[in-house]
Amino acid sequence: MIHLRNVKKENNIISADYYPEGSNKYSKISLNLLDNEFKGELAGDELETKSHLAHAKFALWDMRDGKRDIKDCKIMWY
């Protein structure tokens, strides 16, 4: 599970603070709507994996496509 906080859209970029489950550590992620470039790094939590960041990217894509509101959210998978 991850949390996306401070989600916003400005100047064709959707950005958020990305928090892995149960962590106070976070990193910034963003998606440029003009060229679909995703920028983001792992937050560095000891239980975090690359799939956490991939799920965050998919959430931003869903926001881009209108499948998810552009707002703070919790993302869970199994």
C-alpha cells in the first residue's frame, strides 16, 4: 500500500508526495502530461520495493486518463 499526498496538477504536470505504507519517508513523483514522462525515485523505506513506485506511476496515469480524481489517495493491491 502507498499514500499519495499533496496531489496537484499545475502547468500540465501532475505531482504528488509518495509515501510507502507505514513510512514517514517520502519522495516526489510527477507525470508530464505533454510527453508522458514520469519522474520518481524510491523513498528508501526498508520494506519498499520497486512495485510500490510502479503502482504510484499507474495511479498518476489513471489521473491523467480521468479514471481517478486528481486528489490525495491511498493505493492498495494484493
